[in-house]
Amino acid sequence: MFRLADDLRVYLHREPIDFRAGINSLAILVEQSMGLNPFERAVFAFCNRRRTRMKLLFFDRSGFVLMLKALTEDKFRWPLRQETVVPLDAEQLHWLLDGIDLDAMVRHPVRQYEFVG
């Protein structure tokens, strides 16, 4: 299994896409539909209508990389949020790839303390 850098930004395209789309089509989708820069240090995730396949697109110094994960018996639990682009961190993407429902997960809030005691 591969691991992404912890500080890498991840953006999910919430709506399913035509999975015949290749690198160029997905890079244009990132730019025009998602309003993001496909060359930034980020991973862009896409899913098919049946939620059985996921494509990850990112730019790696000299060119684009396209990865595909296909499930044979299960489905990805794609977030059911309203926004077109769902921002995640690398850890959440790994959870999604492992089949965890991100909408069901609740973390402790991040707290900032000024005093010990």
C-alpha cells in the first residue's frame, strides 16, 4: 500500500464522472469544474457512478500521475455533502480507500490551551 505525505491537500470531486476520462480530461475538470490548479501539490479524487472505482490524479514534478483503485465486491463510501469539491487530508483519503465512511466519523475538536493546569 502506498502512503501520501501528511501535509498533502486532497480534493474530492463529489459527483461521479465518466470513467473513460484520462489525464487530460481530468486535469481540465479540476481546472474548470472544481476551480483548482491541477499543478498544485494536491491529489484530486474521482469516483464512478456505481462507486466501485476511484481515480486519483496528481502532478509529480515532471508530469501527471493517474492511479486507479477498482473494487470487485464492495463500494466506496463517498461523502454525501452538498459542495462540489470536498476538501480532505491525506489520512481521510486513506480511510476512504480502506472503505471507511467519512460522514460517520467524528473526531475530538482541536483545542488551543494557554495555561497548564
